[in-house]
Amino acid sequence: MLRTVLRRLGAAGAVCLVAACGPSTADPADRSADEAVPSTAQATGTPTTRKPSAIPATGGTGYSAALSARLVTTDGLPPGFSVDIATVMAPDAGRQRPGPEVPCTDMIPLLSANRLTGAPSAMAAATVSSGEGSDYPWVASEVLRTYADDGARGAMADLRTFIGRCPAVASPGQDGGSYRFAVVPGPRLGDESMSVDASTTSGSITLEWDSILVRIGATLVVVHEQGNEPGGDDHLPRLAEAALRSYQTTGP
């Protein structure tokens, strides 16, 4: 029963990511000069004929129909996947960074990459799920963020700093659970990329919330695994590659 509840919470997490759920955690402070080491590998692809997407013309604050048109579509994914475009964007932390006095428990949305520092000039997001399996689908999300400044590079550098400070966090609840975060080796994509292993454990149940972030110039392509059981790791790199290819082949 607990496993089913946690998996359903994972699916709800995907909705929260794109629907502005979660508390604000950032305090004013100067941006760190620390930067991630860029990688040089690029996802390749040629423009393809894409299936018509139900892209809403309008949405909430921060929604961009033009950027939403560059999200991954089902024809870029294996059979059985669906893509649902969001029209409400979760707010990022802006130009504020949490200082050392901020408890790690208050930084969980930042540590998990569900929120990032910086102020995107436009955003787009979608929930991506696979109907494979008889229990509950594998659920993830894609978020595109474009910046008018060096916010994309800074957001990745900040994320590395935060995880270095808070690699393990006790659950804010009373269940004795915990969160773990780590920057790990992953696919080398775009101008710079990083992979984050994130998991939450309660008793004998562990769920994964892994992320892959890819920077292309002033844009971040971010994919998140949303509370899935261990074992679906192969889906996330493929989703990152497909999302990057879609972004690269549908714009200038």
C-alpha cells in the first residue's frame, strides 16, 4: 500500500513541478563564481516532420507557446509514451541564493533541481509518461528555460554547490525518511551537462527523482524522473537526448 501511495505522489510531483507547487527557499546572497566544467558532445539530428501538438495558445505567467513548440513530442519517443504540455510554470528562485544559514530541509526543491536559481526569460514544460508496466506508469517531466543573461550556466554551478553542501537530508515529516542527492557521471550533451541522482527513502521503500540538465548556450533543457521505483534509469538518458534533439531541430 505504501509503495502505491509513494508512486502516486511521484506522479503528483510532476504536476507540482509545472504548476507552481512548493515553498520558496532562497535567501538573498551573491552568486557563486564556481562553474561546472563544460562538455563538448552534441546531440545530433536533422529536422523531422513532427506530429501536430496540442500547444495551448496562452497560459499563465512565464508560459511560452513558441518555446512549448520545441518540447519533445511522442514521435521522438518510443511507443507507449505520452506528452502533456503545461501552461502554468513553477517559479524559480530568481537571483537569490540560499545562504549557509538556510536548513537543508528548506532547500529540497533546489537540491532536486525542481527549482533553479536565476530568472528565465521564458519557460516551457511537459509531463512525459510511459504506460509500460501493469502497476503505475513511469513518469518524468521536461522543462525548457531560456535566459537573457548567463543564468543557465550559473544555475548549474549553483546546483553543484548546493548538493555539495547538502548531500543527505532528513525528511521534513515524521516518518524517519531521508533524501539523498549526488552529482554523478552521465551523458555528455550540449555545451555542458550534469546528472543528478536523487532519491527518497521511507522504511524499505526507495523512489528515484533523478535529473539530467543540459545547457545549450543560454538555454537549459532539464528532464526529471518523478518518483519512480529504481530500475527505470535507462528511460531518463533517452528522454534527455530526445528532448535535446527536439530543441535543436525545431529552432534557429
